[in-house]
Amino acid sequence: MRKTKIIAIEGIDGGGKGVQVRALKENLQKLGYTVAGRDYPMYDTYFGAQVGRLLSGADGVRADEIDGKSMALWFALDRWESFKDYRDGETDFLIINRFVLSNAVYQSIRDIDLGKPDIVNWVMDLEYGHFGLPKPDLNIVFSILPKAAEENVAKKGYRGYVGEGKDVYEADHGIQQRAMEKYIEIAADMDDADIIYCMEEGRLKSIDDIAKMVMDAIKRRGLI
């Protein structure tokens, strides 16, 4: 039986994942658990850096212009490389900011992918089956209106892989809308996924309210 419990935080760009990852880590530590974190893509690694260049279009080739399976492979290799040093049991929890589900979602809803066969199952088999990445005990998906998420993206400021601007996925409203819909569609059919509804009457709930919902979901699953 696996010793470390893995929780993946998922959602569209600007959905508040980074803030909630930090809140979750702090809340678990207050309960006496040891917690590690990983954040993908890892732009300071070999494969993660390539992903960053594709997302920014730095080399004249954009992520949204590459076929879905090829783009999915870059993201998967970034995770595979980083997990080579992973040891189960080193901490009680591992919190991951975007994992396999995000790859399955985003590489199946871009403009270039519309009308093509869905590759969600292929991505899952690639990362969990072929690369042997550990499946999360729980995937937490944040449901947020794309407009609210886009406003959050605009506040991010400078980021090494893209500077002050948006990457090619963040800049495409259609991709973000379809990604949110795809997340909900897939999560609704997954036994190991919970959807956290972050909006109320058209407004984003407070950080503390969302953090409590996340903790409640973890408790319902018997993970704490």
C-alpha cells in the first residue's frame, strides 16, 4: 500500500490553483502532517523548458499549432523526468499543482484538435501506464468562470517563460472555455475527482472559503 497520499489541484489558467496549493499545504501542516509539493510544468528542467518555449512561441513554433499527441508528450516527459527521484513515504502528502488530468484536458480542446479523435484516454495511458506515474488519491478540480480566471492571469506579472504577457493557451478565450467544460465533463465521470465550485452569484468566493471546501473534500475521502 502506498504511504504518501497524493492530491492533484486542477483547473484552467488563473483559477487560483497556486494560492490554494499553498493554503492546503499550510492547513495540512497545522494538523501535523508532512507535506511536499510539485508544480508543473517545471520550467527549470530540460523538458519543462521546452514546454515553456512552446507555450511562449519563443522559437517560432507555438504549442497550439502542434498536434495533440506530440504536445502531450512534452508535458508528460517533464513529469516523468521529475518523478525519477520520487520516493513513496518521504512525506505524508504530496500536493501537485497540475498533473496528468491537465495534459489530457488541454491537448484535446485546442482549435487544432477540434474534430479530431479525443486523446484523453491516450494521455492517461501514456502517463500512468507507460511512464508509471502514480495516480493521485484525489484530483480536485476548480470550477471558475473563464472571465474571472482571465482577470487573475492579468495580475500574475512577470514569469520567466513568458515575461509580462500571457502564454498561447492563456491568451485564447476559446481554449479556456472549452478546457473548463472538459475538466467538468471528465471529473464528473472519475471516482477519484471532486469538483470545487469557486463562484457564487457570478463572483469568486474568498480564498478562505475555497480552502475550507478543499479540506472538506479531503475529509470526505477519508484522507485525513
